[in-house]
Amino acid sequence: MKKMRVILLAAAFMGGGLALQASAQDANLGRNLGASCVTCHGKNATGTGTLDGMPKDRLMQTMKDFKSGARPATLMHQLSKGYTEQQVELLAEYFSKQKAQ
């Protein structure tokens, strides 16, 4: 089980790394960055908690809290530190526009 988690995390990081190389002008950057989020969170409430439809401000504050350590987590406190404020805003904008299932 632990080996599977490591493999999934590696895939998420690689996907995120590819997305980070995208141009800031890319209209799909939020979606591209969010592709690694669904590894754990799933799509349409199938993972640890869907991000689809989450209000933009709430998602941004949650990521800020993970980053600062104000909100405890097993992985998100580490993952959140890899995103810039602009990338978090793009992610929040993308997920806020997705229809929650």
C-alpha cells in the first residue's frame, strides 16, 4: 500500500512539473495544474474530497493555511509550498468553475 502511495505521489509531482513548464499565457494553465490534484482528490467526489465547485476564496485560503502550517495535513502542507500565489489563484479559479457532482 505504501509503495502505491509513493507511485501516485511521484505521478502527481511529475504531472505538476510538466504543468509548471506551461506558459503563463496558457488559458488552460489552471486546468493543467489541477490535473495533479485529481490524483488524490478525484473527480466528481470520488477521492478524498472533490475540489469541484469549491468557492475560489475558500480554496485559496485553504492552500494558504496548508502552506503556513495553520491547517494540519498529511501531504498538503508539503505540496502547497510548491505553488506560487498566482498558481494557487489559477487553481482556485479553475476548480470554482467546475460543476460539483
